[in-house]
Amino acid sequence: MKRILILLATYNGDQYLQEQLNSLYNQTDVEVNILVRDDGSTDSTLKILEKNSKDHKLNWYQGEH
């Protein structure tokens, strides 16, 4: 099985983030790993990332613009 690493940047993207992540997780015939850098979100983006990091192969960290 092929493995891929997806690099993703977020900033106040809670409205669509979970839908986007679900789309990535649902890829077939490939093992998906996701690395996210958040640019200082003030909405619930960080909560979504934290939950997904426990349930999926997702790692994230927070930085500044």
C-alpha cells in the first residue's frame, strides 16, 4: 500500500476543516498521514485538530503568521 504525507496549513478554518479532513481520510488504496501547521487560529480549529490527532494519523503544531 502506498503511503502519503499531506501538508496542510490552517487559520480559522473550523467551518470546513472536518469535512476536508474526512475527505482525505476516505482516500482508498493509500495510507494517509497529515501534518498541519496552524497560523494562530482563534476559532475551534485547534479543538478539531486535537480530536483528529487522537483518532487518525494527524500531527499538528501552532505557529505565527
